[in-house]
Amino acid sequence: MPESIRPPHLRTLSIDSTESTDGTLTLVCRGQIALETAGTFKSEVKRHASNHQYVLADLSAVDYVDSSGLGEILGAYTSARSAGCQLKLLKVQPRLKDLLDMTRLASVVDMEP
């Protein structure tokens, strides 16, 4: 069954972290940022933001984001900024990029293709 049409109770999000020699943390996200998993993304960013100047979120393996997920991405971005950390979204899938454009959040969050 394709990930994007899985029933809500089967939606998952896993996040692995790696730190570069310059102290930049990369969160490699896999799965879906949706109502059932969105808190995971925001709490991971918040957990690391106070200890890092830069946090990169690699979203190349995120195949679904719903409106709750968009809210959590924005909340994570705001929390990081409040902690003096810059959150940047990397490798954003075209569908998520379209959602960020439509909601005008693309002008708020930092992204790299």
C-alpha cells in the first residue's frame, strides 16, 4: 500500500540525526509528517535547537505532509529561531514545496532544493 494512502494508524515518521565536524546537525526524516506524527518532528527540532546554531532537516524521504504537519514544520521553525538556531529544510519533495508555496510558508521557512 503506498505510504500516502496508509490509514492514519499506520503513518510513521522516523528521524535519525548526524552532526558534522562544524557542529551542524542534520535530521534525516523518513515517512510522513501528519497529525499522527507531527509532534515528533517539532520535538526533535526543539530538543536540538538550543545546542546548535544550525539544524538541517533532510526531507527527501518524507512522502506525505498534511495540514497538521505544515503547522508543525512552522512551529519547529519558530521554536528554533526562538532558541537562536537556524532551521533549514533540505531536499523538499515537489508536493511539499507546492504546499509551502500555496500557503505562502515558502517565504517564511528556509529551504534548499
